[in-house]
Amino acid sequence: SSNFTNNALDDLLWTVNFGTGANIDEQFKKLKSLRPETPMMCSEFWSGWFDHWGRKHETRDAATMVSGIKDMLDRNISFSLYMTHGGTTFGWWGGANNPAYSAMCSSYDYDAPISEAGWTAPKYFQLRDLLKQYLPEGETLPEPPAQYPVISVPAITEWEVAPLFDNLPQAKQSEDIKPMEQFDQGWGSILYRTTLKEDVKGILHIDEVHDWAQVFADGKLLGRLDRRRGEFTLPLKETLKKGTRLDILVEAMGRVNFDKSIHDRKGITNKVEVVSSEQVKELKGWEVYNLPPFYEFVSQKNYQAGKPVDGPAYYKATFRLDKIGDTFLDMQTWGKGMVWVNGHAMGRFWEIGPQQTLYMPGCWLKEGDNEIIVLDLKGPAEAKVAGVEKPILDMLREKAPETHRKDGQNLNLKAEKVVNAGTFKVGNGWQEVRFAQPVAGRYFCLEGTSNYEGNNIAAIAEMDVLDNNGKPVSRENWKIVYADSEETRSGNRTADKVFDLQESTFWQTVDNTAYPHQIVIDLGKEYNVTGFRMLPRAEAGAPGLIKDYKVYVKKSDFTY
């Protein structure tokens, strides 16, 4: 509803999107005021949510979903369930959110009533039991269709291997670094190669990596950079000598699919430079190799029988089936990459999870010989793929911390000046606070000192910081510097949810961590801050709504 006055067209029906547990009256409040006679519809009622690499598998409570649908039916509100049927983002089509950058998994199971593979989940039957109550008199629901056959496939362990660096296509020459689109490539990976014209030392700065890069010197791995973590620099542990071959292999992951970040170029978007105490030296003179994700490309390699390699490589094998059926390709022992079966691009895998299997529809398999190709950009711990009968969508193996607070870190605000203090109003919806006078700063801290429920929980769905003109500053380069508490046991309720442009996700503190609660945001650059806006959770009663608060704004970071 926050977009009605920005882009809704007068001659169309206006609808609202929101998720399970939302306060129905509050969601439609603005629509009713602007169009009192309009039919009401929730065009996307979010029954679940999508998964991101490196974050916990998303689920949404079935009873809460059913309760929300009942509320709408009883008020004569139309709805469309998003999703009724989970799915798969086959190939390389998984998207991404930004800010902060976060790529989506290939599985779009979505914790939907009908699963990725078409199976009825317990949530389906709860929904069905509700809808039975609203059928016209004399009508009944048919029984759901039988599940498609499911098979297991013995582990595939005999592979032919084609190391990526030994199977490069024709190079393109470019004096300057450019994104992959400038080399007529939209998806997959791209290799930038240069020969150093002089000794270099210091820090390698890649501006910017979109989205995951590996850096090699004469074939030796120097390190990896991950856009999800804002990693664009790599300290060089030793001097790279003149004549060294420098390779930067970049994988394009999901494209940002909404808002200002939708202009999301891939590869290296600007430049590569070495920063030392003496100088900043931009590297020039590149050979560029397109590595698209198409079957026609990955199948035409010089595959040879051999052992797995420690590094990027293509793997090919044949497996026989006596019967066909749906299965799930278990990729737990592999690193990071993509899979093709019988010419079909099955999707991405990444050891960090939470997704560890790829849904393999039986209609793409054959009785007799089948072909599988795996591109592993890291290298497998063990080169084996089995077909299992159940998906693995909730195995997270990310080694990075789940929260934005380092061990032993405590924010010290005793010597800091409070620029604003107040009390939030009870209820749902955006609340705006204006300061008595502008405050110049880059670091914004909101401290909640109490809530309305008398417990320990604080929750915020979205935040804006206002500039000198009272307009929201860009959130494109925001980073969470500190959050005293983040709930990661029951959901992905980390502090970056306050600027992810998703009103149904939220930051929430852990229930056993007492007030006060603080969140510190690096705004990316200095602004004259005149106030801020805060959106509580969308559920009725706005659970975790902060009551009393204090605000701090500084040009430099806070003390911890």
C-alpha cells in the first residue's frame, strides 16, 4: 500500500500484498481511504518465503496462514495465495535481493502448501479444510491427485574431468576491465586474465565483484571474494613478481530483481587496482574468457578419465536407469556450481546451503543411459552424486557468523550525545520522527529502552533515515555495523532486514536478551540527518514494538 500514490494507475483495480499473520484491517486502511468503494483483494498472500544462500531455510506457520485467509473470506476480501505450489528455479535464473545483496537458492519450494515436487504438505490439508467451509451448498472437493513416482539413484562416482583453465574458449582483448555484458554475456562465469608488467604488493581492490570471485596467481589460489559479505579487497600476502599471470574468475549469481539495484551488471563492474602505501596502480591489458552456462558450451570440453581436481573443473558421467521417476540430486560433497542432466540445466548448488539437493523431474530422465555434467568452481570434497527420495532444503553449513555482533562486543553509548529521544505510538504502520535540527553523520544508532509488552523482544520491519530535505536517503550502501541481539533460531530475523525493502521480513531480538536493544547502521556516506521513519511488524498488535527510544548520529563509528 505504500506504493499506491507513487505508481498506481487510475483505471486499474488496486490490490495489496502482505504475508501470513498481517493485520488485515491495517493493510487495507490506506486503500479504503483512497478508494472507499473498491473491491478488496490481497494479490499476493505470502504463505511462505524464498530461501537465500547462507541463510536458514524459510518456513511460515500453517495455522497463522489459515487464520489470515479466514479473516479475508469472512470480510469478503479476495486473495491469491503466493505460493500455492512451490517450484524450482531451474538453470541460472535465481534472482537476488538488495540491499543487502543476497542471492536466492534454486529451490523455490517456498514452504508452500504444495511442494517443489508437487507433493501435498500438511499445510495443504489445513488450507483445504478451511476452504471446504466456504463451498456452495452441495459441492465437494475432489481428492488430490496421486504423487508422481519417486526413485533413488545409486551414487555416481566414475567421472571424466575437464579442468576449467585447460578448457578455455577464445580470449577477447580489453585494455580496461568491463562487466560481462560488455563482452556479450548475460549469465554464468567470466575469467579476467592479465600478466603483471611490474612487481606489485599491497591490497588487491576489485571494484566491484558481482558476485563471487576467486583470485589466482600462476594458477595458485590467493583467495575468494563474496559480494554477499561486501568483500571487494584481498590483501596480497607476498609480492607478486613481474610476469605473474593474474586470473580473476567471477561467477554471476542472482540478478537483483526490483528497485534501484535492478541495474545489476555482472563480472567486474569497474576496475581492478593494487593499493599500497606508495601508490594506487590500476591493472590494465586483460584477456577475457566468456564461460556461459549453456549445455552447448559445457558439453564441448576435453573430458578425460581422472581424479577430481583441486580447483574449478567440469565433470561428466553416464548413469543407467531401469525405470524413471522424480528424484533429488544430492550435492552435499560438492563445492559451488551448476548441474546439467540430459541437456537440462538443473540449477545451482553451494555447499553452504541451506539447499543441498536439486529437484530432478522424472520426465527429463530416460530408461537406459543418462548424462550428467557438473561444473564445480571450487572443487568437490568427494565427487559423487546420488539420487535421493526426499529433498534436503534445511542444511546450513555457512561458516560465517549469523549475526552482526562479534564475540565479546558491547556498544558503549555512555559518552555519546542523544540527538533525539521519544516514544513510538501503539499500532501498525509507518511512524516518522523529525529532529529539532539537522545532525551531520554517517553512523546512525537507534536504541530501544522498553517495549509495550513488558518482555525482552524488539522488532522492526523497515527503517528510513531522512536527509536535509526530509527525504529518505539511499539504502543501497547501508551496512549493519552492530546489533546487540538477532533471532536466528526460529527464522532469519537479522538486523539487515530493516533495509531489505521487504515489509514482511523483520529484525527481532532474542527473547532472553534484555533491553536496552541497539542497532547501528553505516549509511555509506555522511548526511545531514533530519529524522527517521520506522515500520513495526505487520501483525496485529505489532509484536515487539519498541516504546521508548533514543537516537545517536555520528560522523565516525561508535565505541565497542
